[in-house]
Amino acid sequence: MSKKVTIRDIAKESGVSTTTVSRLLNHVEGYCSKETEQRVWNAIERLNYHPSKIARSLVTQRTNLIGVIFPDIYNSFFQDLFRGVEEYASKLGYQLILCNTDGSSKKERDYLLNLAENLTDGIIISTSNGEDDNTTIVDLHKRGFPIVTVERYGEELKDVPRILFANREAEEQVVNYLYRCGHRRIAYISGPPTATNAIRRLEGFKNGLKQNGLSADNSLIMTGNYKMESGQDCMRKILDACMHKGGKPDFSAVIAGNDLMAIGACKTILERGLRIPDDISVVGCDGTMLADLIRPKIGTIRLGGIDMGKKAAEYLINEIRSQNTEEKKVLFQPELLLEGRIKSIET
Amino acid sequence: MSKKVTIRDIAKESGVSTTTVSRLLNHVEGYCSKETEQRVWNAIERLNYHPSKIARSLVTQRTNLIGVIFPDIYNSFFQDLFRGVEEYASKLGYQLILCNTDGSSKKERDYLLNLAENLTDGIIISTSNGEDDNTTIVDLHKRGFPIVTVERYGEELKDVPRILFANREAEEQVVNYLYRCGHRRIAYISGPPTATNAIRRLEGFKNGLKQNGLSADNSLIMTGNYKMESGQDCMRKILDACMHKGGKPDFSAVIAGNDLMAIGACKTILERGLRIPDDISVVGCDGTMLADLIRPKIGTIRLGGIDMGKKAAEYLINEIRSQNTEEKKVLFQPELLLEGRIKSIET
DNA sequence: CTGAAAGCGCTTACAG
DNA sequence: CTGAAAGCGCTTACAG
């Protein structure tokens, strides 16, 4: 790489001090005659000068970098989240460092420490999609490092700014909707029991049953791991256990903890020669493109990842700029996409 | 944020010089007695010291940051690419800054300059999915800045390390396969004519026809924009123009420039009451999860985004470390996923 | 085995 | 309107 052009070279070239060049670069007004200014801009152009962000950061103690930590770039919720953060943050001059953890607590911890102490001005960390270890987050927050969590739960996080999704309410509403459509026996395929949001969704499902005077039947509830294959497997087990003599299932709907498992369930249902939604209505969760693309369409729940990302960025940047110290906590409400995707049953 | 702990504090605390602390931190061997070393580690632990990456970068002139620029985080090819880069680069201690351009040349240019001159040690930039402006890339490369391109074409890039996909060959092979299955009239839905890879795929399609003694029929070729809706639209137009009296189409297969458009085409086909693949076989391109998930399955072409990402990272890191100055150019070959997804026609 | 000192490329009080 | 100088927190020849 050809010799680096520094602010000194510009100062020399245009016959001013580095102070003046720096002021111009940072648009500090009123310290420079128009004529001098022009000379400096010319020199910058001529030498093709670009100030070093690193050097600037060392003195300003800000990098304008935001760390975003999540477990899985293939998951559309996190894609949405990233887009939301980016949309908000890029307008304010921040760039994003994206860290993929594969759900590993160790990676999560490494990234957190790595990004926190040095490199970024703040961090947005979402759920690990598994068992969340929050100790490092709490540590950092206590030390005053700007950090915002998304979909992480735990009493220890109560002072940390956070973005949450109403998981329980979401599944309750789905059950209510199904009930109104005449469904009385509903199966459930849960995400991994280590993931808080999976637990909450399952709780919501059970609450929903109770609210409608239905009782939970354990042979209709299976535990998967948020992957498609587990949706297939769980559906197989449920169908094996719950068929009427006539070859028809003794339940009329299945809810899965996410869209991928719901799609897995669909595969099994179709393989068994059953129809969706005529024999079984299927509802996923996440509002992914997949739910719209597959035929027949399945019901799903939109989480609003983009808006959650924007809000997370807003909270974080306020923290960074120490504005607005009021409590930062928001619960995002579900948007149900069920219309036309659920069979209505005469009751 | 509580007062920052610096290397000075550690030096003072453990009664050595900052030089010694620095050496320990950087694992420069043989400059420290075991006993002193222990004192230093203790102090680091006690004060919870984390060295500033920024300060280090200023003196070493390296940030261990790699910029990754692509147009669309929702596109699975770029997700694969990112994963590949990450897998390779993270092992060597690099972190990634991800920049989403939405296909905008201006954003692309801004990110390039922004990342290049200051922040990152090198950049991997993929196609913009539209008309690619390569001038900034060439500039940076000439100045000796490490940069690797993925799926960007143009004579001006001939000296820049690059990762390419055999777009032409891919579609040629698809046509050959379809021909062997007995297909004689094949429709094509192209990506945007501003995108070089779309052009090449279309060329490959036409080459394939020619190689098999078939002639291109313009009423069977439509231009979309890589989005699903355009696949639907194009398919509609083709069907409107090319139906036999009996309500059956006068072609037996359609190839789309990517999976999303292929899925759009499927929707239209099914809406018209036609069957896949019995009436029309469908082939996309990208090897996305979508192609496997939708029913009926459609044919597709795997690009190998993860491997391309790994190779890109390898090239880039070699450039950064000035190793291995031989020509860096590789053409990735397609892997066809057509088995069992194409109708065989008696001829 | 250890350290004093220069320097990476900026910004910013302070003085004029 | 302008600049000399200190300093951000490290690394690294150089000297011992």
C-alpha cells in the first residue's frame, strides 16, 4: 500500500496547522477563512486524503460502531432484526459489526467482551435461541457499557434496556382464534425447553386452552428444537398416537413454535395423505416468507423483527449518547396472519 | 462508564513497565520471569483490564476487521457467502463488518471508501445484483488495498482477486439435462438485464438450446427482476402466449434465473390448474432452502456460496498478509439438483 | 530479563 | 481566524 497520507501532509501541503485541517474535517464552523478553506480542500483532493477513523476514535473514545450479536443469520427473524437496526443506526452514522454465535454461550461471551471493551460504542444482543447466560451482559451494563437485549428474559436483566415480544399473548390469541373457528382439540409442537421464548409460547398455548375451557392433552404436545426435521418427527409421533379408526386424526389443528417446525409438520401431514387445512389446520410462528410461499399457506404470527430492531437501535443510541434515561423496555405485540389459512368447523 | 483501566495502571499495579505488560499481552516469549508474569496477570484480573483494540490498531496499522459488502441479507446466497467468510476468517482472529447496500451503487461506494481507508484490513465485495460499478474497487486495488470480489465481472477487474460462478455453464447443463429428459420447448425467465450474472445465465440457456439443435423462441423468454412477483408475472405472460387449444401449454419446462422467480412461476402454474412437473417442470437457481421446502419440489442449482465465502476469505487474508502473490481467480462449478424434480417425457 | 522513549494519526483545550 | 502542544492507549526498536 502506498505511503499513508496523514493530516500532517495536508497541513504542510496547504500551509496551515493540523488544527485547522482537523476543524475543517469536523465541520467546526467559524475558524477558517473561505480562502484558506479552499486551499485545504484542494490539498485533500490532490493527495486523496482520508482521515483515519482509528486515530480519531482513540482520542474521541467513540468508534461509531455498533455490535449486533445473534445466533443464526439464516433465521428470518434475525435478518429482520438486523435490517431494523441497520435502518435506524446507519442514518445516525453508525456501522454494524455482525456476530453470529451459532447459539454457543462461549462464542456469545467472547464476542461480548471483545466488542464491548474496545471496539464498539454499544451492543445489541438477541436471544441465543437456547439457554441464555446473562451474566456478562449484566456485568457490562453495570460498568456503564451501553447494551440492549432483545428477547432475553431473566430477573437479573430488569435494569437493562430490552426489547421483548409477547410470546404468551401470541399463542393465547392463536388458540382463541382457533377456538372461534370451532377447533376443540389442538396439538402443539414446542421449541427447545432451554429457550425462554419456547417456554413462554408453550405457556401461552396452555393458557389459551384454559381460557376456553379446554384441557391440555399431553399426547398432543411434543417438544422439538426449532428445526424443520423436528417438526416432521413431532408430527409423526402425534399422528401415530392420535388417529381415529377411520384414518382421520382426532385433532383438527396443530400449532408449532416456529414456522420451520410448522413446515416440517406439513410435510408429514401431506405424506400421510391428509389435507391442509381440511383435515388439519397448521399455524407456525415468525411470519417468515416461507409461511406465505408454501402451498397450502399456513397460518403464522408476525413478530415485527424490523420494528424491534429499530427500537433496539434507538434505545442503544440513546444510551450511547446518555440521553433519555427513563426506563427502556418495550413489549412488541403479535400480528396474527391466520385469515384464510384456518379451516372453519361447524360446531 | 467507570474510569478506563489502561496498560499504565497494570504496569503501576504490578511494578513493571508498560513494555513488559504489552509483551505479555502479545505473548512475546522469553522476556519475563514466571514470577513477574504472575504478578502482571493478577493485576490484569484484579483491575479487570481489557486492552484497547483501537490503540493497538493505531500502532500496528491493522484492525483485524474485514468488511463484507453485499446487497441483500434476505438472499440466501449472501447468507451462505457470509457464513463461509465468517467460518474461515474467525478462525484467524478476524471479525466482520457487514454492509447491506440494497443494490445502491452510491451506498456501495460510500461503504467501500469508508471501510477501506481506515477501518478494515480488507474488503470482500459481492455483486450488487444490478449494474456493477467497479471504478472504486479498481482504485482501491491499485493503491494496494486488499480487496476481493465475488461474482463481479468486467475487464477492468482482471487483476483483482475474484471468485466467480460458472453461470453460463450452469444453465447449459440444465438445458442438457432437460433435453435428455425429452424436453424440447423450454421457457426462460431471466433476471434483470443490468445484472451480469443474469445476462450470463440467459446466454447459457441459449447456448444450451443451440448445443442441442433447438432454437430460441422469444415468446418463451421473459425478463424479470429476481423477485418472486416478477416470476409470477412472467409466467402469466408466457402462459397467455403459449397455450395449445386443449388448455395445455405448448412447452414442457421453464427455467428461472433464480429460485424466487421460479417459485413465483410455480404459483402461477398452480393457479392456472396445471401440475408440476407433470404439465410443466420448473427449475430455479441458487439452491435455496425454498426449492426444497415447497411442494412439489422444483429443480435448482447449488452455487456453493459457503465455499465461495471461504475461498474469498482465504484470498483476502493472503492479500492482507501479502502471501501467495500468484493469480487469485477461481470459477466455482454448479451442482445441479434436478434428480426426481423433472418430468421425463417419452420422445 | 527489563524499561525509557518515540511514535501511530488524530482532536482539543489553551493561548494568541 | 490560527497554531503549538498535550494526549488518547497502545507497540516496538533500542539500550542496558
